[in-house]
Amino acid sequence: MAKLEWQSRRYDFDTLWNRITDGILNGSASATLVDRSDFESAGARCAVTVFERYSMIGGNRLSLTVTLFQAAGGPVCLSGITAGGSQAMFFKVNTFGEEAFLDKLRELLA
């Protein structure tokens, strides 16, 4: 598992979600949007999106869960967590694919 937390006032919620989605899906031939869940209450918004792609390095599929949250008037907060990149049964052996997936998200936020 690899994790990235980030916040900014530079993007609005929808622009950032579209930028991330387009960048992830166009950045890998095997990337897919698995599902998305949206919540809105009292001026706050939250979107949880799960992406998946094949990792050539690990020889398996891995996921990236991106959560965007914004309270009324506040910055957009992001949490990105990858999973599924290890090949061992009891401990993490190969996390290169997870880090590479998270690096793509980092590029989109730069």
C-alpha cells in the first residue's frame, strides 16, 4: 500500500476530479474506472473513486482509490491509496507498481 494526501485551493472540485480521471484513464492502456460514489451534505462534497490497472512490473492488477473532499468554502482535500501490488502471501515484497500508480496521481496534481 502506498498513500498520498494533498489539499489545494487551486482547483475546484469538479475540475480536479475530471483532471484526475482523464489523466489516469489516458495514462495507461489498461486503466479502468471501477466505480465512483458521491456524497453531498450541508455544503460539503465527497467523491470516492476506484481505478484499476495492470502492473507489468508486478504481473498483477492493482487499484488506486481516490477520495476528494471539500467543505463549504474550504480547500479540496485528496487522499490517494493504492493496493494490490504485492506478490507475497504474508508480507509486501514488490510495491513498485503501487508507487508507479501513485506517481501518476502526483504528476496530475503538480
